[in-house]
Amino acid sequence: MSRRAAGTAAAAAGVLAAALLLGGCGDDAADAADAADAAPELSATGAFIPAPATGDVAAGFLTLHNAGDADDALTSADSDIAGTVEIHETADNAMRQVESLTVPAGGELRLSRGGNHLMLLDLSRTPAEGETVSIELHFETSDPITLDVPVEAATHTGE
């Protein structure tokens, strides 16, 4: 190959490599922009507290919906009648406190009887059927959601 042909081939290879490199950077930038645009969009429905049998503890149930493109996590909760609110997971017929529960992108997290739920502990008063209780839910990335949760009959299932 002549010197001139070799130089032209090298220049073409350089241009091709630069184009591939810039194209890759553009994809990375687009991926980063898409990731930045992805965010959870949370809402809550169906919240209720069954009237507790004793004045010591109460349970909270609801469904969290995530219409967004990114997962979020329920990380804590507060209530106007509870010294402590714990997040409980139920697995293998046993409940245990957990640090968080995932609210999947495009999905929901159901807190229900026999499943995952909130436990309101150290109650300042026993909530009675017909009252409402304030609960504030905190998330890993989303702003808190404050709910006025109705106290329903002890046998209420939310259905």
C-alpha cells in the first residue's frame, strides 16, 4: 500500500473511531437524561384502621400506587396517636419488622390483612370506629403523603 493510501486509511479509521466514540457518548448522555426523568409518582387508596380489640396496638392497611417510571420505597410512618409506627412484612405466616417495602414502578404495594402492614404502637388513645387517624408516610425519594385514615369496624377487610 502506498504511503498516501495508508494515510487516507488511517484518517478514515480515526474519523470512524471518533464517530463511534461520540455516538457512544451521546447514548450515555441520553441514558443519563432518561434516568434523571424517571421518577416515582405515588398515591394512596383504600386506607383504613380496624378498631383495635385492645388499646395497646392498631394496624394500618392501604394500597400505594406508583404510576412513575422508577421504584420507590416506603421507609417509615408517623401517626398522631402512636408513639411508634413500624412497617411489617408477613412471610411464611410470620410477621417481622422491616426497614422498608418497595413500591414498584408502574405497580403497587398492598398493605393488607394477613400481609404487609403498618403497626401503630404506644397508642396515646384507643381509636374508635367512625374516627379518623392521621398517618404520614415517608419514602426513599418521594415527598411524604399525609392521610386522614378512617377507623372502621374491627371486622372490616377493605374489600
